[in-house]
Amino acid sequence: MLRSGQGSVKTQAGETGQELLETVQNRAANRCRVAVLVSGGGTNLQAVLDAARAGGIPHGEIALVVSSRPGVKALERAAAFGVEAVVLERSRYETAEKFDAALLRLLKKHGIELVVLAGFLCILGKKVVKAYPNRMLNVHPSLIPSFCGEGMYGLKVHEAALARGVKVTGATVHYVNEVCDGGEILLQKAVEVRAGDTPEMLQQRVMERAEWLLLPRAVEIVAARIAAGRG
């Protein structure tokens, strides 16, 4: 126990307890606040949460999860991690513009600096995209520009890849712009297509070998850039 007059206890690094606390607080304050937008099971969300827990996203803080649907598994994943989760149902808003406005208010309220679309099935409007230039990421289950664009999501992507007979597919993390799947590519990873694959089998392999690896890495890359820009 530290008693009055004994002075400050120092760590091996030479820091006092107070200095160490201040260092930890400063590091937390300098992290980029990240929101993950979801619509379903949240397997990509889980990959990001696991990476954050393991120290793989040191420049980012997963501060908010937004779901476009109630009762989905992604909300349970957020709760288990201790991240605040909000349901913002598209069907409750008369227009896309009103939904976008509500989403922007929510993101601003939580001080969000980086937005990650992880299986988010709502198309975002121009105002949302323009509010986060080069600060909004999406993960897509193919090697863009193949099998992407409007209407291409989930199993549909893998069905199209198998129908075309490609031997290699993969996943892409890209910045979001006003063109569906049209933003600048940040990371890609190839995954083999095997004889006898079903869409479900291919989907699982692409998630495990590409999506779950790329997305946390991309979040850290962009979070580090944002944090550095504030320094």
C-alpha cells in the first residue's frame, strides 16, 4: 500500500501509476470511433469484435452497432461484447431520405468517425456517403469487379460465381461511394473454387479465408489513418 510521504510507485518502464493511467486514457481518447452496420447474423461483425478483443485494431474502438432489423444474431454478438447496439428499421421511415437522416443523427450522436458495412442490406443515400468520404468501408464476397453491383449479395454472389464456372473467387473490402460496389478497392484476397462446391460451401470458405481476415485488417488501416490525422 502506498502511504503518505512514500512518493509515487513506478512501473518497470519508469512511469508512475498516475502517468500510466494517463497514458492509457490518452491512447483510448486517440482511437477512432467505429460503427458497424448489420442486417443479419453478424459473422463479419464477430470477426471485427474478435480482432478488437485480441488487440488487432489498436487504433479503433468499436463504439456502436446499428442493425436494420430487430431480433438478429448480430445484436446478440454486440451485447456479448459490451457494445451499444441500436435497431434502425428502414420500414419505419416513409422515405429513404428520412432513414438516412436518422442514421446520420445516430452516428453523429455517438461521435462516429469510421462506418463499416458488414452485411448491411440497406442502400445508403448520397448524404450519408458524402458525410464519410474515405471513411466508410464495405466487404463484398467476390473479387470486384466480378459478381458485384445492385442485387448481388449473399448467396446470390456465390451462385453466380459457380454458374459462370470460375476457378477462383474471393472477397473485397472497398471504400463506399455513390455507386453500388463501385468505391476504391482497399484489400482483396483470392479463394479457390472446388469441384462439387455448393453456394453454401463456397460462401463459408470465402468468409473464413477472406472476409473474416480482410475486414478487421481494413478497419485498422483506416482507423490508424484517421487517428493520425487528428494528431
